[in-house]
Amino acid sequence: MNIATLRRDYKNRQAWGLLASIDLAGCDHEMIQSPKAIKLFVKQLVDLLKMQAHGPTRVEKFAEGSLEGYSAFQFIETSSITIHFDDKQGDRAFIDIFSCCWFNPDAAEKFAKKYFKAKKSKIKNLLRY
């Protein structure tokens, strides 16, 4: 669905919120292992989408074996941004942005792909009622 149709549906159906799930593959290996780069990405994403961060960005590395990797969480005034990174099986990133205010999910996908130098990206959007 193109962005104009999504926005129209968001407004016409009086959606309570929008969830954008962005999958990246082939990211820059060093960047997805850098807490500093991850925090900067979140800050720039919040600014790009004209959101307001609530509190600090939390970035932690945890789990074991092939599941070990960084995750990030940022409350925003209208909900949250959650990110999980996989540096063991394809240098992937899984980004979920949920907000009860409209934002441009296509802009978020393009920015994320460029920032993490991903070879591929895909997005799924879901209106919440």
C-alpha cells in the first residue's frame, strides 16, 4: 500500500495508531554492534519522524550463542521504538515503530536502510483500531 493510501485509511478509519515493522538485511556489521551508533540512529529517527523522546534510549547486549545481540528501546511521547539486531546470521535489524500519532513509515524505512548500510529492506504497516 502506498503512503497516500495508508494515510487516507489512517484518517478515514480513525485509527488509534500505526505500527511499522522494518526488516533490514546485510547491514554494516560494525554499526549494528556499536551502542553509540545505535543510540545516534534512534535519536535521528525520532527527529526525522518529528517525535518526542521520553527518557533515555536503552541499549543492551544479551542472550547467548546465535541469539546474542544488541537490542534498543526508546519510549516516545506517543508510544515506542523497539529494535533488535542479529550480527550472527546476516547482519540484520528488526525495527518496530508504534505511535498513536501519524508518522511516515516509508521515510523511516529509507532512513534505516541508509543509516545501517543495509543491502535489503522491507516494511509492513499495520493500522491499530
